[in-house]
Amino acid sequence: MRRPRPSRVRPALAWLGLVMVALAAVAAATAKAPPHAAESRNPDWPCVQAQVPEISLAAVWAGPPLDDAATRWENDGRIRDLVERLSARRVPLEEAQKLAADFLSASGAAREDNAMLLFAGVFDKLNRLRSEVMRGIERYTRRQREFAERIRENVIRLHALQDAPNSPQKDVDELSEQVQWDTRIFEDRRRTINYVCEVPITIERRVFALGRTIQEALE
């Protein structure tokens, strides 16, 4: 991607102000947490919602106890394949619910056992996927913090170059362009974090909806 040439070199202090605003935005996003989560707040967690490491089984399943279904579901090829389809985000939720309902309605006497195996698989798969997404968000936040610090350091260097006598204009122009470009990238990334933070919520809703569908098939 070709970097656009700046129309003019902006004063370093103006760029420093922009970068400090960006840094403040990262700090503010990190600090947002419900009061009950204040004591255990993870500094790498930028989302408004509290960071809950795992989905509670009791919150999404009110059917029969899963017992050993949590370990047996992977041994059944049909269940394993269906869990993969139901868990895939590319499969619309409504379609996933219909697939689950149709499978269980055709299960006959094995319906209850299949229902427990199916939900155990969905719960395990989506819980692990959600954890992976959350770890990715934490890595993203750490990279953003490091990136912001690099921009800040470059702005300080730029300020020093502009204040120094006989600094080569070429060096000033190049560093100014780098700061402008990096700041633009940082801001673009920062704007995406709200969308990224929705992914764990979407996964939770999928687990809950599929759990309800499977329980209804049992009834």
C-alpha cells in the first residue's frame, strides 16, 4: 500500500496532541468495566463488558445433566460433524437451529442421549472458540499499546529534529510522514475494537440459542 504524501509538514506538537489523545483512548477503553469487575480488571482487556473467561454451563443449559456426554461427544462421528457445522459462524444461527432440531427429531429412542451429546459438543467447541477470541483481543490491545508508544517516541524525535539547528529537512519530512501514517493506522485499528468486542457476545448468544433449541427438541 503506497503511503500518501503529506500536503504539508504539521507542527510536531500538533501530532503529539493527536497521539496523546490516541493513548488516552486506549487507557480509557481499558479502564471501562462494570463496578463489580473493578478489582480484577485485566489491563489488556479493552471491552466495555466484563471479561468472563468461560461461559457458565448453568446459564445456557437447563436440560438433563450432561454427565459423561462432555467426554463422549467426540467419539460419535455424526455428532462431531454436526457440532462443527453448528459452531461455524458462517452458518446462520437460524440454519444451525434447524439442523439441530431436524437431527434430534430423527433420532428416535436415542433423542435424549443425542441431545446431551450434541449440546455438550456445541458448548465445548464454542466455549473454546470464545476463549481464543478473547486471547486474541488481549494480544491486539498489547500491540496497540506498543504501537502507540512507538508513535509517541517518534513524535518526540520529530520535535527534537525541528528544534535542532541545521536538521536536514529531508529527515524532518520523512519522520513527519511516518508519524502521520502510523497515527492514521492506529486510529483505524482503534475504531475496530468495538466490533471485535462483540464477537464473544455473539458466541455466547449462539450457545444460548442452540441450547434452547436442543432443550425444546427434548420436550
